[in-house]
Amino acid sequence: MRVALLANLKKNAPTWDGMSPDQWDDLDSEKTIESIMGALRSRGHEVTFLEGDIGLVEQLPKVKPDICFNICEGHFGDAREAQAPAILEMLRIPYTGSRVMTLALALDKPMTKRVLTYHDLPTPAFQVFERMGEPLDPSLHFPLFVKPSREGTGMGVGPESVVQDEAQLRRQLERIFTRYDQPALAERFIEGREVTMGIVGNLVSPTARRMPEDENAPRIFKGLHIFPALEVDMGKYPIEEAGIYTNRIKVELAEDFHYLCPAPLPESLVEDLRWYTAAVFRVTGCLDVARVDFRLDMHDNNKPYILEVNPLPGLNPGYSDLCIEAAAAGWTYEGLINRILDEAAGRYGLEQG
């Protein structure tokens, strides 16, 4: 097939005086782009890279792809990850991954948590702050975890994200408002292990939207391949990271990533994580691929809490969580990338030659 790989390269991103140093941390490297293109070409596909900006409107009709492999993060706007797919839908061009609404939803962490809460899926209690003077909800208690509402790759997340009192909360809110110019999400801090679950596929039979009350009830996620759980081995990182999966760990220390995969967890807990992952995939409308992040409450028998869902998980073969999880399951990088493409092509009924 003729495939257009759509992404936003860090080297092509706009710059300006006074921009935040982590402004483009969620954009892709040339290494990632070259790796994906190589994987697709290994299966005989004709691949063209296109920068995922407004130029797509002119470039795509020239390239005439059968399908686009989309990993665009976008540059500006509350729904920037949904912008390239919106263009593709206007041009009626098939693409991999989730649709416009899911991508807009998942980038907005508070809105995602509202959907999870509606479906009785466990996510930490939270409050959204839009102004400095807003009082803390009396139902929330310190410590809290405070981060930007609409950023990825741990942007705005550091040791100072865990706040122990009102003064620390106000300092962190001011930091987020000043640097990111967006609402801040404050949620109950779950002290415990950090685990992520990767998933490829599409639901054939619908999974239940809520955990069944009967523990013996079948948990349906036919059509989904859920990879082994990956645990970030926080004990291997500098003490100043304070046991938090920080932006520094995800970016500066990415090449020296410490993890346990499969994570050393009881099978019963892994089964719960698999079910929650499938449920989140469904209720947020994910397609083809996603990653769901959890914290396990060390004070409540490792009860899982859903932190967020990422329908555009990183695909760097060296250190991206999803790629490590796939490798732990015995998949090659080429197999992972082409499975994502195959899942999308199958949804659109495309001939794959």
C-alpha cells in the first residue's frame, strides 16, 4: 500500500522568545520517524513522510496515500492532537489510530477523568483549577498531585508536583498557569507503584463498561491484544526525582530507562489491569493502539487507579513503553508497527497487498 507517515518532528517545530524549555518534548525525533518508515517498508509498503501541519491540505492530494500512519501531536490548541485527523476526515483519507473526538478527549485529562468517573472506573478524586484564588474542594486532602491539564510526556511533572499543603499547592498552580497558560489538574496523590499497559487491536465483542459485580462474570476483550504490564523501576533513578515518573525521566533520562516487564505482580492483579485497560479503551473510543497508565495504591492492597489513557503512545524502538511491552510479548518492532497499520486497514476494508 501507499502509506503517508504523518508526524511532528521536533526540529520542525516553531520557536519564539520566552517559550518553555519543554514546549516540544512530546514531538518526535528523526530516529523514530526513520524506524517507523523502515518497519513499514519491510512489509513492502511505499512510505512517504509528511510533516503534520496545515501543509497536509496541499501535500496529501499529491501523494495520494491509501492510508496514513498518524502519530501527529500538533503544535497549538486545546485539541491539537485531533487536528491532523480532522484534515484527513475532511479529505476522506483513512488513517491509523483513534478518531478526532477520542484524541481531543484524551489530551484533556480532566475531561477523560469525568468519563472514567461516569463509568465507575477508578481514577483519583480531582479538582480543576482555572484561577489562583479558587478554594480547594473540602473533599480533597493533601498530599495532592498537580499537573497541567493538557500536556503529554510528563510535561510540567516533577518532584514539586506532589504538594503537601496549601502553600505548595498555590506555588504549583502559579507555576503551571505561568508556564503553560492552561488549567491545572489537582488529584489525590496515589502513593505506590507506577504501571502502564499497552494495547493493540479493536474490540470484536464489546467489553463491559464497568467492572462486573460478579467476580466470576466473563471479562470480554476479544479482538484486543494487551501486552505485559510494564512497571517503572523508580528505585533506579536519582533520589531527587522523589519516586515520580517525571518529565526529566521521560526526556533527559529516556535512553537510560529502568523498567520491569513483565511487572512482578500477582496474576489476579494483572487480570484486573487487563480488564480496566480494555474498559478504558472502549469508553474513550480508542482504535488500533493505546496505552493506559496506572498507579497502585500501596495503602490499599495495591488497588489500581487509572491516571490517563494515551491513544498516541510513543513508538521509539529504544525506550517507548509500548515498544518495550511488545518486545516482552515476543513481538518484533516491525511486527508492532505493521499490526497497527493492519488493524486500521482492516477497519476501512482496504486491500493489503
